[in-house]
Amino acid sequence: MITTSRTRFVNPRLGAYFGIFVSLLTGLVLLLMIFEQLGTSEIVLRWAMLLGPLVLYCAIGLSVPSREALDFFASGRRVPAGYTGLGLASAAMGATGIVAMTGTFFLIGFDALCLVIGGLAGFVIMAVMLAPFLRKFGAFTVPSYLGRRFESKPVRILAAALIAVPLLLLLAAELGMGASAAAWLSGQPRGPMVLLLVVAMVVTVVVGGMRSFNWSSSGQAIASLLALIVPVAIVAVMVTNFPLPQLTHGPLLRQLVYNEASQGVPVVPASQLDFMLPGEGFASVAKRFTAPFGSVGPLAFVIAMLTVMTGVAASPWLLPRVTMTPGVYETRKSLGWATVFFGLTMLTAASVSVFMRDFIMDVVKEGSPARLPDWMQELVRLGFMQFDATASPLIFMSFKLARDTVLLSLPVAAGLPNVFAYLAAAGIVAAALVAATAATVALANVLTEDVINGLSWEPMPKGARMLVGRIAIAGVALLGGAFTLLAPTDPLRLLLWCFAITGSTLFPVLVLSIWWKRMNAFGALAGLACGFTVAVLTILAGEAHVIGLAGALAGIVGLPAGALGALLASLATPGPTRSMLELVREIRIPGGEVVYDREMRLMRLKNRERG
Amino acid sequence: MMERKERKPYWRHTKWQMLASVVPFLVLIIVLPLYASSLNGAKFLGFPLGYFLSAHGIALIAIFTVASFVNRQDAIDHWHGAHEDN
């Protein structure tokens, strides 16, 4: 009997490899700091900070080529829990989650927590209700799983078609965010930078598919985490004498709350369904940091939380990754790591925004200083900040920051060497690459497995299968790049739409497919179609102001629609066949061989006998 | 390998574990932020308590929920012989 093992496949040298990667990255940053002090021109430093890490990611991707389909589509199922969790946490929201969330925390404080809590809850729900079962099934894509579970080609094709929409939205959001950071770093326009990121993505993953993606994105996730945490930890030492910004900004925050009250920062109670997340561009602080429900109403807070939760839990760019751990137990554990890393990232983002508010408050408290501090003038010169110079006395509300530059402003405001701001930008590019590549590879695999080969459960021959996979990766990456250039929209909004659509379309169907044996193919079709249609129509109506519900909150209508569609259609039609029931019973039990691998093995044996 | 007659009790056990992990967590994350403003008067580690519980607190609760789920579910798997062989 063939068995799965928890530790059999894992490469024991992974730690050493990533140690080397981190050393190279640290070496690059230190070297650039030395060069900065020696007076090397700024443009050289900026390009080195942009291209150096990109070369490292490409090198990781190219050094792990795939020769087997299992490697190309599932990374050989030997990614340990910690790395999977790191990748999941980083890919869930990508650069938008870091950059836009920092800015959102800065501008609306407490209310931004709805997205953070939603993400954390998404990982919890995924760990308990979805991931272990999808790991036991072991399909490379979500539509493959649904197609096999319901023994229905229409379900597979429909799921593949509907999944493409949120994946493209995510791809556009992440490429847009990454290109903005790369454009700031290199001083070039956004267009060529989108192309640079697309090329970097393709070069990284085309040779090894999922295997390249897994290892290069682990590197990217480590880089983005370090680039986020290290500058903030240094600032935390400067301000609070302790390098744990996530836990030590409490007293600072209390002081800030008092000062905000004395500065007359408004406490505006939002009505229940208000959902005023800051958009791109300059805005002044909207409300006091810790006062809840000023920009986002209480009901909208809960709805946004549940929307993001279902979106993260059912996201088709994360679920294929949980099938790449060595076993079901490791999959559950990986979600625990994802919660840890996601929480750490978001709490760091919150502390960045508190430090930034505090720095500005320090200037304001002095009344009208004859001359603004150097860092403030530098921020204005960089185009990160605007203020009303005529206002006298100077008040807190007269400063305006662009949402997506708050993260880059912190090293400047703290007077750190320029290289730290470049490092932060390089970290944003890395995080954008993680999520954008996740979406690209997921969509390319869906194209290869479920669309091009969609009418047959039997895969194409190995060579052709991987060739199609490579072409699909390049095609999807280019399509995403074109989409980003042609339709530039606020990345945060795109991300929230993506979560709303994913949650409404996939979440009810996926959960019911595991936890409700009675569900059949008609139910799946109805659930997918109802959830998707209702969510998209609600988003469109919300954006056109036909209804008083923000597009990001569409999940509250789409989710029940999807669930109802699935329930009613299943009950109104004949029950599932015996083989379907047997399959559900099997995926509910962690032990035994991976279902997908066994079916592929049996199919190969059958073909050999025939030939 | 698991015996056939163990399937039903195993799944019943798993279902209860799922509810025990998910329901209290969901209730908590929905209710906690709604009371944040009245908790903000108190302080913990210098943070206003309502904000601290909604940010750090929920992150810790989420980590704890997944950790306890992994531990309990693994015990259930072993109890019914449904675990992976290794």
C-alpha cells in the first residue's frame, strides 16, 4: 500500500538555502548603505535596490526546474507547513494588504480593522472547514476538485470561467500596486514597470511552474516581511526604546489620543451601512485613531469582515497551495502559521500608522514653528505629503498624506538613511510579486487543466501538459499586465471586489461540497451561478449608486444567494450517485492515499495495459 | 487504516470539533469590535483596551483557535484510526 508521510519529502537543507537568501539580501542592503554614505549617486542605489532582489527571486525560480507534472502543478507536495503558511499570509492580500492597509490605518484608524479581522478569520475558517479536505483530495485547481466531486464537466467549466474574474482583479490590483512602488523606486513611468514585473514573474515561474513559484515566493515573502518589519523596529527603538513596535506603541497611542482630542480631530458617528474607506490620493486624517465606527458603520464593519473572511477562505489562489504540503496534518498546521504571519504583518502596519501620526503630532504641538522640520519638507518634495501653508495656527488636520505612501514616509520621517525607504519600496514590490504570481499560476493552471483539457478527466501527456502550462503562465501574465495598464483602478477597491466575488461564488459551494453529502451537480451549478451573478450585479449597482450598499459589501447579498441556490437546486433534483457519496466519505478521512494521485496512478496503469 | 464502521463516529466527532472551533470564534470577532468604544476607557500595556482586544486580541484568539483545532483534530484522527500513516 502506498502511504503518505509527513516528513518523507521535505528537503532538510531548506533552512540553509533561505539563510543564504536572507544573508544575500542583508548584504545588499548593508552594501548600499555604505555606498550611500560614500556618496554614490541616488539613481544607482535605487536601481540596485529594485533589480538586486528581482534577480535573486528569478535565480530561485530558475534553480528549481520541474520535470514531472506533480512538480509543475503541485510542487511535488513537499512544502513544509511554515513556508506554506508564510506564502499564504503574504499572498492573501499581497502588497495591497501592506501598503493600502497602512494608509487606511493612518487615515481611519480603528475602522481599518474590519479587513484585518476578516483576513484572520478567513484563515481560521479555511483551516477548519476547507483546507484539510482539499489536501486529501489533492487536485491541482479548485475547478478540478469541483468537477470530480460532482462528476460533472459543466460544473468544472463554469467554475473555471467564474474563477477567472476575481483572479484577474487580484492580478490587476497587485501589479498596479507593485508597479507604483517600482516606479517610485526607479523614477520611471508606471507602464514600463508593469512590463518589468510581468517579465520578472514569467522568468521566475515558467521553468518550474508551481515548484518555482513556491520557493521564489517564499523568498519574496521573507523579503517583504523583513522590509516591513526592520525599518519599523528601528523606529520603535528610537521612539520607545524597544524593538517590538507591535506591542510597545501603546503608551504612544494613548498620548496620541489625548492630543487628537485637544487638536479637535472629529469623532463622527457613521450610520450603520457607511463604508468610506479612503481612496487613492491625498487625504487628511478622517477621525481619531482608536474611536470605532467613524468612517465605517458598525453593520458595514461586520459585513466587510465576513466578506473578506469568506473571500480569503475560498480564494482560488490560496487553496491550490494548501494541497502542496506533505500531508493533511501539515496543511492544518500551515494555516496556523498563516494566521501568525498575517497577524504580525497587519499589527506592524498598524504600528507604522501610529508612529506616523505621532511624528506629525509632534510638529503640530509646537504651534506654528518658524520652519517645518527637514523631514517634512522632504516628504513634500517627494510628493508624499501636502499641507495648507496658510493655516495658522498649524493644526493636525491641515496635513494631507497620500494613502499609498504612508509606509514609505516612515523611514523618511524618522530620519533613517534613504536606503531604508528604498528597502520598504523593494518589500512592496516583493509582496506584490507574491500575490500577482499566485494569481497568475493559479489561473494558468486552471486554463491548462480545466479549460484546454476540460472535457477529459485524463490529463494530457506529460510533455504537452507542461508545455501548455508554461504558455498559459506567460499568456496570463501578459493579460494581467495589459489589464493593469488599460484599467487603472484603486487596488484596494479591486481587492475588495475580488473578495466579494470569490466569497459569494465559491465559498458556499466549496463548504457544502464537503459538509453536505446530499449536494449534487445541479446544486453546484446553481450555487456558483447565483452567487456570482448576484455579487457582480450588487457591485455594479453599488458603484453606480443605484443602491446604498458599497460594492465591497456585495458579499452580504451574494453569499446567501449562492448558498440558497446550492441548497434549493440540490434538494429539488435527484440525490448524488453512490460513487459521489463514496468520494465525499473518502475526502473526509485524512489517512490513506491522496485521491487525485491514486486516480492518476490507476489511469496510467490502465493505459499501460491497453498499450 | 480506518475501519468502515468507525467512519460515522469519526465524522460526528469531527463535526462537533468544527462547531466548537468556529462558532465561539465567530461570535467573538463579531461582538468584540462592537463594544470596543466602551472598553477604550480602560488600558492594557498602555493601549486603550477596546482597540487592543480588537487588534492584538483577535489575532491571538485566531492563532489560539487554529492551534487548538490542529491539536484536537489530530487527537480525534488518532482515536478513530483515521490519521495518516508515517
